[in-house]
Amino acid sequence: MTTGSQDAASWPCLEELDIAPPDISSQYIMAEANNVISWEVPRLKRLIVSADLQHLDKFLERHGSNLIFLDIRNARFPNFDGLELTPILSQLRRLCPDLRHLVFAPNSTGLHCLDEIPLHSSLRYVDIWVTNLDIEACTKTLVDFMASRAIVVRALDSRLIHIRSLPRLLSPTTPSNELPATHNLLGFFIEHKKSCIWLLEGNWPDEQDSQYVEFDSDESVGDSASSNMSDGSSNSGFQLDRQTALAAYRANLETDPDGSDDQSGSNEESPNDDTLSMLGDLVIY
């Protein structure tokens, strides 16, 4: 879908919006599509966006009051520096008063941005994309930081940034007794700890390993889900190859994040205006 075709659109049931760049040639086309800011999205709760600060600020001014999940992305990260987010982060308590889960790529390497995480009464989870992830150093830094703040902060391996739903697929609410765990997601082996998520290379885990778990494609990507991974010891689990997993993942995106099917996709005919107004999730490329 192109943003230009939906000028002054109204999406009364839209709860999740993913605005993605068509390529890496620019930060994003929101500068060319100011009409997105003018949309009516009164129920918007989750936003994944690549945008320059000026347009992101305007969008949050208009639509940030109900957001509980915000993922601010740099289309060219990690090949280029992240966004300078201090102006936005410092205003989050005002722009997004109900925000619970924040994801961002800092304009620095490592975890030097921890001091920029705002004091926010409802913020509970923060995920930070990190390049050259040093697991041991990050774990110590984050454990010390979380001891001083009533929030969960995780370092995410920037090599996995193309998996746009990763912060919620591997939820920060996963019970501690289920961690650490190793997941096979879209053919990638991913190590999941309370404070870090990173891509495994070299010695991949044995499927018989008690800590090896497989991605359950039937689970929805819910913000409140405690865990979306199946138990690897279960006889009902099976290993998916990359293409099968990708197909299942795409099918999963057509499911409402809260677990109900998106009925708007069941009609084979072109959707009319009434059907469009019922959409719960929208991805813009």
C-alpha cells in the first residue's frame, strides 16, 4: 500500500501500524507523506516506525496518547548511526503517557544511552538494538541498571533487526524459569536471556538439548504474551525449514495481535470502505 492513496483516511479500529521504508536509500518517506499524520486512528496502541525526528514528533503529538508499544527504527541501522533520539525520549512521558514497551536503536555503540531512558510511570520494558554485542559486558551493565530502576532493559543483537516482531515474539515478560533458552526462528538460532537476545553462530544447539526450543507458528504476537515459544521437549513440536517457517510467520502477521483472526482478510474480493475501516493492523511499505 502507498501512503499517498490514503490521504485523510479514517481507521477507527486500527490498533497496530507498521510504517516501513521501501528501501535503504533514505530515512523514510514520511517527509513525503505528511497525510499519514492526518489519519484518524483513535485506537492506535502499537507503532513500529522509521521516520525522521521532525515527523515522528508530529505523529506522536497527534497519535501517541494511547500507545502502549513504540518501536523507533532507523532504516539504515546498523550500517549507519542510529537516530539522535534524546529530544523524543525526553518528551515520551508527555507524548505517550500510557507507554509500556519502548524499542529503539541508539545513536551510539554499546549501552551508553541508558541514561537517556526517561523516567516514566507506566514504562516497564525497554529494548535497545546494539552493534558488536558483548554479552558478558552487557549483562553486567544491564543487571546493575535494572537494580536501580523498576524496568526491564534488554540488549538486542542488531544482526536480527530485520525480524521486526522480535521484541514481542521473545517477550520481556517471559518467566525467568524459562530462561535462558535457544530458539529456532525463521532458520536463525537465537539465544534468549533475560537481559540479552543475540544470534548464535558456529556451534548450533543439538535438538535434543533440554534448553533447545522451537518457534511455535500458531502463537500470536501479543504485547501481553508471556512467551510465544513452544517447549522443545514436547512430542508435538517439529523443526521447520526456513521457507516453511517464513510462510508460517507471514500467515501469523495476518492474525490479530490479541489472538483473534483478522476477518478482513477472509474476503477474496477487493475490500470496500467498510472492510478497510475494520482493519486492526496495517503495514505500509
